[in-house]
Amino acid sequence: MDEGASGARDGGAAAVPRSAAFFDLDRTLMAGSSGWHFVRAAYEQGMIDRRRLAGDTLDALKFRLWGSTDAGTAKVRARLSTYLEGVRERDLRRLAPRVLAGVLPRLYPQMLAVAYEHQDAGRPIYICTAASQEMASLLSLVLSFDGGIGSRSEVLDGVYTGREGGLFTYREGKAQAIRELAARKGLDLASSYAYSDSESDLPMLRAVGHPVAVNPDSTLARVAAQEGWEVLHFDRLHRRLKLVAAAIAAAAAGGAGRAVVRRTAPTPPPRRLPRRRSPAGAVARRTQRH
């Protein structure tokens, strides 16, 4: 189900513009990366090999620690296109149970509560993610959101081609997507809300009247403080992982520093010890005197 179909549950565009709430997915609604759970499911089904799984696992850990980067997002997008090329739509849909088994336990209950409060107040709620439209639609259906916005991949005759099939919902692309949705649904963005963890979502956050930073990366945290935006923190594991990573880095740096000191410090001259006579020699001298 795509955004248009799932969005129909809110009754279509209202006569009077109303507000909505838009939620990024990774590190905002859930801990970590939803894409990694797709990759793991694809590995279990034999769609990718162990080497690719290892590379994606490392990238997922980096994302959990430091958030998204343009280069990292582009690399993930390119890999996803490679994974999908030649895959049937029905085979991808069959991964849904495995993907959900990984994603659902990592949702933040506090963020779901925030989303449902908006919905109960009459605001439609949408998942807005750079992940696939399939992921956005699946989760919006399972979580009873009013729709999902994601990146589309081209499908011909029921098979993925590996090419993009529409707007890449990242940075300005995500902001453009919610503006287009607002125009279709008669939503007032000036009174709407948006939630995200990443500075890459600043265009989306600035497109609404009520931006909220959730588990923000360093850049977004700085902008939120400057702009007076609300900030929410839920990812305690993320903070613990960053502390562990910093401790490991400090230990490594300290070890390297000690090694440099050992290499560069002057070597002290050998200490001359007083000459000691062995017990056997003393016995021999006493024997000679007698």
C-alpha cells in the first residue's frame, strides 16, 4: 500500500487546511537503521552474500553512532539498487515478516505515543524516510499511521530494475515530498509538526511551523539550540555506544602516545652492579688458605 492508498483513511483533503505531523524513521521512530533489517532478511533468503552483510552491518553501526552523511546515504542507496536489480516484487514482499521482526522491537514507545497524540488531536501522521517506499508503506499500515513517504524504485513487469523510480526522499527531496502531500491533502505546513534526528532533514524541519529534534546528531543539536526548537532524547544505547567508542579511541591514542614516548626517550646507561663473589668461589679460596 502506497501513501496515496493509506492516506485515504483520513478522508481525503479537508475543506479547511489542517495541520499534520511528519516522522522520520531511522533513529527517530526507531533505534538504528531499518535498512539493516532488510539487508539481514535478504541475506537469510540468499539474496546477498556474507561479505555484503558484513559491510552493511559496519555501516549500520556507524549510522547508529554518528547518524547519516551524504556520502554514506549515497553508498547505501547505490547498494540497495544493486540488491534489488532482478528481484521480483512478490519476493520482496515475502521478506516483510522477517523485516518487521527486526524493526518492531526497536521502535521507541515514547515516539509512538507522541504520534498517536497528534492523531487523536485530529492531525494525520506520516512516516517520512529516505528508506524505500515499501518500508514506509508497510510500517505505516502496521502502526496505523495515515501514510508513508519513501524513496521509490523502478519496477517493470513485476521485477525491480535497480533504477530509481521517482523522487529520492532525502534532504530537499523529503521536504519536496511533504509539500506535495500537503498540496494534495489540503494540509497547512505552517501549523504542522516534523520530527527528525539528522541535520540532513533540516529542509523538512524548516518546512513546518513546529520542528522537533529527536536524538539529534551534533549539527542538528546545535541548530535546535540556536533556533529554540524542542529536543527529545530516547536513544540511551546510542549514547552508551558513543562513550564506549570514545573510550576505545582514547585508549588507542594513549597506547600510541606511550609507544612514541618509549621510542623517542633516551636510553639510560646500563647500571653497574657491585661485583659479587659466588659461594663456590668463596669455598675454593678458604680451602686454598688451609
